[in-house]
Amino acid sequence: MVESCISNKIYSYKHECKWPNSEAADVHSIIVRKSRSKGFLVFFSALLILANAILLFLIKDKSIAVVFWSFIWDVLIVKLLLQKPVEKESVVIMPALGVQLETHYVSGNIIRRFVPIDKILKPVLLECVTPVTCYWSLSLIVQEEAELMLVFKELHPPVKMLVPIWKALCAATGSEGSLNTFTEDGPCC
Amino acid sequence: MGDSKRHRILMVSDFFYPNFGGVENHIYLLSQCLLKLGHKVVVMTHAYGNRSGVRYMTGGLKVYYVPWKPFLLQNTLPTFYGTLPIIRTILIREQISLVHGHQAFSTLCHEALMHARTMGYKVVFTDHSLYGFADVGSIHMNKVLQFTLADVSQAICVSHTSKENTVLRSGLPPEKVYVIPNAVDTAMFKPAAERPSGNEIIIVVISRLVYRKGADLLVEVIPEVCRMYPNVRFIVGGDGPKRVRLEEMREKHSLQDRVEMLGAVPHAQVRSVLISGHIFLNSSLTEAFCIAILEAASCGLLTVSTRVGGVPEAYDMIVLAEPDPTDMVQAIKKAISILPMIDPQDMHNRMKKLYDWHDVAKRTEIVYDHALNCSNQSLLERLSRYLTCGAWAGKLFCLVMIIDFILWRLLQLWKPAEDIEVVPDIVLSHDEDRGISQDFQAFNEDNSLR
């Protein structure tokens, strides 16, 4: 049963309740949306480069190496720009048991991390500052760990999608969600 | 607050806590007073070691420690356009209305002011030091300052001497420069309940022992005073390259029992060192505005100082001397003779009335109001101001600004402003049981997010 859905240009957020009769699990997912225009642009420019190389070979009598290298270059940029390794990341909250963090890749690979409920001290929403930007991230303060555990390792969803997940985590772990909403330290990547 | 608007100010400088100094103290205390007046203040500086990211200080003061590595004397590496993305992100997410840069020597400040002007924000600059005109370093720095100040909305200097110096170095019209002196925290610098008794007169010196602060003058003055007055003792606090010379002087004249060297004194202990003395000696060769003198006067000490820079403007009861050993010894002689007539509590009360950070904040608020009332100018109008900076320099500055403008437009296309999320304002609520707790109101109202 899908309870709520928010989306923007890059991500969309889905909240599902598996087994709604018993309060067994709550799944919050952030899904990466496919961007058709980007794919079109990348293929078009790759085609342009290849066409240019072939023209150079046929008309200006350059060596075949030009075509070969431009083909390699095309493969590289298509691979880099169009490969979306992450398809979606989700948080499965099982009250009284723990929280499972999953990362689903396009290749079919799924990486799961489980954190028992009593090891979670508090979920926190933090601002991370990098040399070029600043974004919000959701992390868990875990007992006996020096570093915070990022809930979404690969994706950077907007804060309006993170807030309902954070509230659900607070409710599950029993920490106060409305006051004292930030700590002073954080992993600033 | 009344009818004046609530401003949203971004303070930018390379120099901030955990570094200690005049500029750092100024930014912190001014920000605290502005927060009390109801404005929103955010500070941006570079990361200090591990201290990187967002931190919150007293009163809800948000500090961005941007992870750019410092390369020289706590200054960020100047990359011209490298800081444009992060500055744009901070300005949009905090909904800043005005950018206030501090200290001419800070590269981050210059870059931030340049980018803020490109993006159309109003800009205020405060200069805290006096600089020369003759040496190579100063010439280059003055050119950079000329570039930054060519298009600043308003400028603030800490003394009239400093205003003269800044106007001459940068070619800024004097009408745009306001003089707002620094203040002193009179609550922290209180005189001792009882003056140090006994026959001895104790002269305190606390400064960095470098050439600029006149450490060489001390080397000449101290033995002379000790010879003339057998009941005078010196306490010297501070460290630096010239400490060796002072130690040598002690050895040479056998003054080990008359001159006490304390080494570096942490800021929290300055007051306890000051209240152990009767007279404060300042031998700086140049000073835009000497806060040390104010701190000493607030603690009830009589001050003897060199007549340089903005020192004579501080207050009237300083005994002034030329930066010359003989003249300084005469001044100390005069100070010792008038010492019995000085009442420490009276001096402290006068300081309290003359210097107050809340007063500085109110005056700065007026400068902000004037800055925000300045007209918005298009790129072409602004470029004409840069052309007046010099034959070659003017054209170079124009080119720099045009490239900055183009990069800003490209950045707007790549990362539109709508994608940058605005940070909700912090509302401080005081809870007796739990201390100060902070509350993101917007996060608790689900409606505003969907």
C-alpha cells in the first residue's frame, strides 16, 4: 500500500507499508528518475563526434586511428554519463527489530545494511558542507561507533523528502523528533 | 527594533573562532549584538583543522566552516572563481540580504565580496588595520583592495586615522566610509577589588613581541626606567620573535628579579595579568585602533602609549609619547607621578559609558540601512567604476568581473536557484529545565513541505 509520494526532477519518494494489518515494516524509498533528454543529448553528441572522425578519415585522409580513438572516447562518455549505477535507495523500518538500509543498483546488485534498534541512539538531519556546495543528509548516531552512519550513501535527496523519513525513524527509535533537532558535529564530506 | 527592517547578514572573513585576535573578537561580539537586535547573522570562514562544516554558537549564530585549505597566515588559497558555487549556495539557502566582509588581508573576504556584487547583493566592508604604501606587498594588497572597494556599497573603519588610510589606499570616496570604533567587553574587564598594594609600582606589557608592536623600543626603555626608579617592576606577557632580545636585555642588566616574562597569555587570563599592575605600557609602532589600551583602562590601569595611528582617538586619559626611547621614559615618569590621582573604578565606569558593543551594533545597523538603500546597478554601470582604477588594472578588473558574471550565469543554468533549498529560520526558545533548545518550526508543519 503506497501511503505517500513526493517527487522532483531527479528523485521521487515513495512510502509503503508492507503488511498493513500488523505494524511489521515501513518502507521509505528514494527512486532515481530516468531522464530521457539527458540520454538523447549524450547519444547525439557521441554520434556527432563519430561522424566528424569518419569525415576526417574519408575526406581529409587522416589515419584510421582518429576514428578508432573517437570511438573509444564515445564509449567512455556514454558509459560515464549514462550509467546510473544506483536505481533506488530504501529504508525499511521494523519497529522493535531494527532498520535496514538498502541500495539497489541498475545492474541488479543490492547492498543491505542492518542496524538493530537498540544500537541506534538518534537519527539526525545535518547540513554537509563541501568545497562547492552544501546539502542536507540524514544520518544515524550509532552506539560505539565514532562516525555517523549515513542513511542514503549514494543519493542526495532534498530535505522535504528526508523529513518524513527522519520523523518515522524518530518514532521507531523513540527519540524526540520535534525539539533539539540538530547536533553540533557531523560528517562533512 | 521598531520600524527598521530585519536584516539577514553574512559575515565573511578568514579570521574567526577558533583563532583568537582583534578581528575574530570583533566579528563574534558584533554578531552577538546584532542577533540581540533581532537580525539574522550567519558567519562564513574557512575550515580550521578538523573543524569543518556547519557549527552553531551562542545565540543561534550559525557558522559555515568551508573546507578550503588555508595557505598562508590563515588565508584561503585565492582561486578567483573557485568559491563562487559555495558562496552562491550559502547566499540563496540562508536568504541573505547583505554581505559584510572583514579585514583587507583576508582573501576569502575579497572573493566573497566580488561574487556577492556580481550576484547583485549589497556589500559592506570593514577595515581593521593600517597598511603601508611603499613596500611590494603593500602595493599589491592596495591594488586588490582598490578592486574590491571600487564597487562596495559602504565601508566602515575603526578610527579616523584608519579611514584616512583606507581612503588613500583604495581611492574610495570618503562619503562612503563610516567610522565605528571597536568596543571592549567591560563586563569581563573589571578592575580588582583592591589595587596591588606596597611600595612597588608594577608596569604591565601584554603584546605580541614583534617589530610592529615595538618590542625593540621596550628593550631600550625597560633598563632605563629600572635604573631611574628602584621601586618599579615590569611584567611582560606575550611571545614572538623578539622575545630573545628581551631575555638578553634581562641578562645584560641583571634585571631577572625586576622583569618577569610570562610567555604567551591566553585571552581568558589577560584580565588577571592586567589587574596585577598599576600602569599599562603600549609601544606599538602602528595601530589602527588599539583594543589592548581599552582593556587596560577598563581594568583601571593608567596607560602609557606611543602616539601612533588611532591611539590618540581612543580616550583622553592616555599618556602619549613619540615612538622614541627617551620620550617614552619621560612619559612613564609623568605617569608614575600622576598615578596616585587615578581611581581604577572611575576609569572603568568611563570606559563603560564610552565603549559598548551594543552601541557599535546600532551604528552598524545604520550603515546596513544605508547600504540597502543604495540603488541596484547593472553590469555595465558597475564596469565603468572599475575602469577608473588604473590604465592596465582597470581593464584587467573589468575582464575579471565579466568572466565572473558569465560563470555565474552558467552556474544558474546548471544549478538553478529553485533547486537550492532554503534553510528554515532558527527560533530560540529558552527552557529552564533543559537549557536552550532550538526548534525548526517549518519542519514541524507538514503542510508547508508538500
